[in-house]
Amino acid sequence: MNIITIDGPSGSGKGTLATKLAQHYQFQLLDSGAIYRLLGLSLAEQGLLNTLNGNIAEAVHVATHLDIEFIPSNAGILTYLNGQDVSKQIRQEDVGQFASKVAAVAPLRDALLARQRQFATLQGLVADGRDMGTVVFPQAQAKIYLTASVTSRAERRYKQLQAMGVDAKLSAILINIEERDRRDMEREVAPLKPATDAIIIDSSHLSIDTVFNQMCAYIDTKLI
């Protein structure tokens, strides 16, 4: 089974490129960041996010029973939670903060780990996240760590949210990304870092097509 992992910080272009790669190789697609956002959103709506330490068992139950569906479309991946399209909602900055809080709690990561691994099929998989190559799929044939400067990532997220009709401020996005980077890289459980056998690509000053071509050139040497 062929597995391609793309790890890296928020706003580096992982989602767009993972979608293009999944379409190119006709593989399944896993947006692990969306799964964490979905859990964060669900916990917030149920009033559990700010009381995780006292409600771990209940939060794990929610994680285990999330009803999630990813549907590819011309506009990207449509994300459904309990049958409702939450594609725009989970891309808001506050939900990104929810996801980062969830990712720092070991029992919740454990609860979502098996769910993520279920996405691997004989068809092949492109897995987009922060610990895909280091923790979830260490056996992956092709591992990519995609990064970019904080400024370029903030500008990309701002434009993305504008295009989705979501009101956002660039300065707030920049601060949120810096805080999230620090939290993701310094957490004790599965910190954000490149796998030792991953190729590292900095997309700060590269077009999507240029990065895509670099990825394909690398991946084609790794697939079995």
C-alpha cells in the first residue's frame, strides 16, 4: 500500500497540495487537521473544550463517535460533521485554536489515531497533517515536510478566508499562527517536526504548481 504524508505548519499549503496529489495519483485523502478541528468544534459546542481535564472520558467518547465525511469538489474538500457541511466553519481561526488545544491532549490524540489509520486503503492514501510521517504513518513510502515563513502563511490564510466570505484580520491571523506554531512545536505529545526521512520544502516564494512538481518528482521515486 502506498502512503504519502505531508506534514507542516498551518498555512504552508498542505491542504491544497494534498488534494492535488490525491487527484493526481487517484488516492484517498485524509485531512487530519480537519479531524482535529471537527473534534474541537464538537467539544466547544458541547461545552467540554474548556473543561477537558475534568471531562476526559466524555471528550474521548465524543472523539470516538464523530460522524465525519470528506467529499472532494472543484472548490476543494467539503467537510461534513453529523451530516452538516461545516467546511467554512472549521476554517475559522477560533476553530484552529480549538484544534490545537485538542492536539495537546494525549487521550484525545489516541482516540483519533485509529480513526485516521482507517483512511489507509489499498487504493493508496495522501495524509495531510502535523504528525502523519512521524506518528500516524511512520511506514509511509513518501514523506514531505512543507513549511513557509510566518508572514507568507498569514497572508495566504487571510486571502483564503476572504475568498470563503469569512471576516478576518491579518494581524490577528499572524498572532494566532505564531501562537499555534509555538504550541504545536513545544507540546510533549507528537510535536510538529519533520520525520527523519522526510524531504523538506519551503514554499514561501514558490507557486503551488512549482511545489506540486517538486513533490511529484520526489514521490515518483518512492512509490512501490
